[in-house]
Amino acid sequence: MSSIIFSILAIGGFLCLYRIYQGPSISDRAVGVDIMGILFVGITALSALFYDLSYLMDLSITLAMFSFIGTLALAKYLEKRSLDD
């Protein structure tokens, strides 16, 4: 069962890489990078559950926070607004 889930997430990662490479606009590429971060968080969280490694869950929570902050910063940059608005 776990190999099926990891395979689906890997296929999603390759599709995100395609969107990052092929995206016609910078916002398409930003969405691809954001979804790639979400997939990576999912892979680390599932690895923590399947292999009973609690430190991977801490890593996935930290990655999710950094991904969220990075997405907010990129959205502000694309709107050409300052980060303190």
C-alpha cells in the first residue's frame, strides 16, 4: 500500500516539474514550486508514519511552515508590494 502512495506522489512531483519547466508565466511556475513543496511535505509525513520515525514529522511541519512563508513572500513580490503591507 505504501509503495502505491509514494508512486502517486512521485508522479505528481514529475508533473510539477513539468509545470515548473514549461509554465508560460511566472505565476504558473510559482504554483508548481508550491505544490512540489506540498508533495515533499506529504512524502516526509508518510515516511514518518510508515517507518515510525518521529523526527520526520517534525521535519515535515517545519517544511510546511517554510513553504507557506515562501509562497506568501513570492505572492507579495509578484504583486510588487513590500513585505510589510
